Amino acid sequence: MFIDNGYFSRVLKRAHGEKRVDYEKFSNRLCGDWQRFRTYFYDCPPYQGSIPSETERKRAGDADRFYYSLLRLSRFEIRLGRLLKTNSNPPFVQKGVDVLMSVDLARLSWSNKIDKAILVTGDSDFVPAVRAAKDAGVLVEIFYCPSQPISDELIHACDDRFPITEDLINETRMGPRTR
């Protein structure tokens, strides 16, 4: 299972009203009857300047707590890229996330560690890795949000395609917080 959090967080925010999911439940639900080898979660920590502002420090602390909560889940790995500040629009760009995900997908496929790969992403940069996984005999599925931008090339490269529906999000939502 490969989750591009940049994509998935936009899906949750824009299409599902910022609902919070239980990532372990979400991963297991997408795997269905297949045993989940591992969930790889790709993200970039929030930007911090050389002298971080209070807001930057708070965002970084929130992200650290979130990543720590994911690491406590069964069979979860976190892969972090970096966020660079630009002088253009958008003001920040992710670096390294696509490469990390592509390398992991190809490496696990060609080492016969997986028979099936489930992607939650929308970027055409993953097409060569999807093709490499398929060449290694891996079945590649993609879960995507039809109302959010997604590469047609990526959709067509995958073996099976499934929408991220409101029902799926509701089935895998976080339960009420307890103290």
C-alpha cells in the first residue's frame, strides 16, 4: 500500500470536508482479502525557515505527533521528502516524495516482496514505476477521487481503478477521541 499524503490530504480536504481517517483501517479496507504487507506513507514535513517562527514550530510539532501516531500502527513506514520555499506560485514545492515512492514500488515489485500494489496518488510521475511493477508481475490498483485532478496516463497505466467514495471515507473514519 502506497499513500501519497500530498494527494490524499487534498482529497480529504476538498472532496470529503476534512474528515479524518484511521489510516490502519483505511489501509486494511483497501487491501480487502489480500494480506497487507506494509503501508508506505509519503509526505513532506512542514517548511521551517532557518529561524523558525512560532507558527512554523507549531506546524512541525503537529506533524511530528502525526508521524509518531502513524509509526505506532501495525506495518506502517513513513518516507519523508523535503519542502522547499520558492519565489513563485505555489510558494512551496515537495522534493523527493515521488522518487521515494517510485523506488519503493519498483524495488518491492522486482524483489518479489509483493504480488499487488495499491496506490493512493494522482501524479503521472508514477507511471514508469507502475509499468516497472507490472513488468515484474505485480497487480497494480489505484484509488483516486474522481472530483480531484488525476493523471489520465496514471489511471490507464494501472490494472484496476477504484474511486475514493464518501462511503469508503465514512467506513474508515477516526472514532471519537478519548482522553
